[in-house]
Amino acid sequence: MSSDKIVIGGAGGFIGGHLVAELLRKGHRNIRAVDIKPFTEWYQHFPEVENLQLDLQEKEACETSLKDAHTAYNLAADMGGMGFIELNKGLCMLSVLINTQMLMAAKKHGVQRFFYASSACVYNADKQRDPNVTALKEADAYPAMPEDGYGWEKLFSERMCRHFREDFGIHTRMARYHNVYGPHGTWEGGREKAPAAICRKVIQAKLSGKHEIEIWGDGKQTRSFMYIDDCLHGTQTILASDILEPINLGSSELVSINQLVDIVEQIAGIKLDRNYNLNAPKGVNGRNSDNTLINKYLGWEPCVRLRDGLEKTYGWIYDQMTKH
Ligand code: NAD
């Protein structure tokens, strides 16, 4: 009898934790959740699934994790927001070991479906110099000039997934996530991304009464942000689909960082003085997701409005900050 076991690598992280929760909600019970972090540090931890603390850069750990597995999601990576990836290129590149060992173990154990979480950081930097962006389409990853470190690792791992499919018949699927945000993710400590960092700073200002905020860069850089619910739906749908090439999974609702701060200020009901730190890491000037392909293949694209997703994220971070 074939197994229906689903393995989630990086299950102690933001997206991995939500994915375990979602699979449980859908009635799956044969789930193995794996992460390098101690269980007490997982954002979400479900005793009803098999939980393993393992380093997925190790061959044996990947073999243990993928034994009897039907489906594998590789969401494990050493990563964070711009402040982390610009200063930790070597660590980011070492995540190549995770996907390599996961693919090798998937081959050994005959895993049927394998998902790889790639990133918009694979896109050629030349296409992202102008805040008035032309949205990035999948072909814009080549000729290759991705984000140094993190983006190169993602681009290489995408290709490895492709060749393991072509040469060894593993049904690999890849999504290029564009800035995912939501509750139960990193909001402090240096790895947080812009939506969580701005929520935290606005809440700090509100609680302290010191009505000012530091913004990285000039605030004119543009991005799109995808709420976690859209990410979960897209991830599972892409894995079940026949889409063989890496595909964008991101919102196309473009905002500048200043507009992102406007929205969070509205949610908080305050107005802050803005200080721009032009020396802080700020990433590319502009980036948006061209959703032509995902619409064509799935008849769907991420659709949660930024304002709606941010309200939930703000509320959760507020609770974290005030419960101590
Ligand atoms: P996260 O940092 O919250 O989760 C990643 C998890 O991987 C962490 O819990 C970490 O402990 C674990 N991990 C790291 N090294 C490991 C190892 N050697 N063995 C086992 N576990 C290990 O990040 P996330 O936001 O949930 O991202 C999930 C995936 O999506 C990552 O591959 C990331 O690069 C990709 N991605 C995320 C975003 C985003 O905006 N969140 C955007 C693009 C791509």
C-alpha cells in the first residue's frame, strides 16, 4: 500500500508551521514535521503529528525525514529579511545542502511529489532598479544576476529540482514566493521582514508615546506582499499541478514602503515622524509579481488585500509585544 505521509522541512518556521496547521485542518493525519530548532522555538507545534528536531543539511537527517514519505515540502532555509540576507551570504548559500540532501533522500525513498520554496530574489537585479517597476515575469530570472548569496542559492536549487525531475523522475514543483507575511512569523531579532518590522516599530511608538519611526532606505522602494493564506493555497495547488517550471507566487498589489507605513499607521490610529536611514540594507528599488502565468495555469492569483492581511498581522504582533 502506498504511503500518504507528508513531510514538511522547516516546519518550525513561519510558512512551515502554517502549512502543518492547514494540512491538519484538511484532515491529513500522517504528517512529519522537521526543523533544526528546539521544539520550544517553533512558531507552531502540533503534538498530534510526528515532530523531529533534525539538521536537514545532513544526509542521514534527510533520509530519516523522508522515509516512507509520499510528499515532501522543502521550506527549510537559513534566511530572513534584507537585514539578514545582505550580511549573511555564506549562511544563506549553505542552505543548498538542505535541498541537495532532501532531493537525494527523495530519490532514495521514491518520494512522489517534492515542493521547493524559491524566491523572487532569483530575479535579475537589472530588472529591479526602478521603483516604477515592470512586474517580474518568470523569464526575467535569466540571464542570471540574482540577489548575491540567498538568490544564487535559490536559483541553483531550482535547477537542481528541475534536473532531478528530468533525470530521476521526481515530480518536483517550484514556486517563487514574493514577500510572505502574517501572524506566527519572525517579528524581532534581525531576521524579520518589512511588514512585521514596521508593525513592531509602529506598536513600539504607540506603546512608548515616542511618535517617531526609523525607515530603512528612502521609503520609495516598492514591493508587493502576499498574505500567508494565499501562500498556503498557492503552494498546495502548485504542488498538485502540472506546472513544471518555477512560477511566481506573489501578490501584484504594489506599494512603496512609505505606503506600507501609512497603512500600518491607519490600523494603529497614529501618525509618526519618519526618519530615513539611508545606510540600512534596503534591497532592490522595485519589485512586483507578474501573475500572467499563475492566472493562466490556475485561474487564480493571490488576492488577500494588504490592508486586511496587515490588520491580522498587526493584531498578532501587538499581542506578542504586550503579553510579556
Ligand atoms: P522561516 O525562517 O520562518 O522558516 C525556515 C525554517 O527552516 C526555520 O524554522 C529554520 O529553523 C529551518 N531551518 C533552517 N536551517 C535548517 C536545517 N539545516 N535543518 C532543518 N531546518 C532548518 O522562513 P519562512 O518565511 O517560513 O520561509 C520558508 C521558505 O520560504 C524558505 O525556503 C524561504 O527561503 C522561502 N521564502 C520565504 C519568503 C518569505 O517572505 N517568508 C519569501 C521567499 C522565499
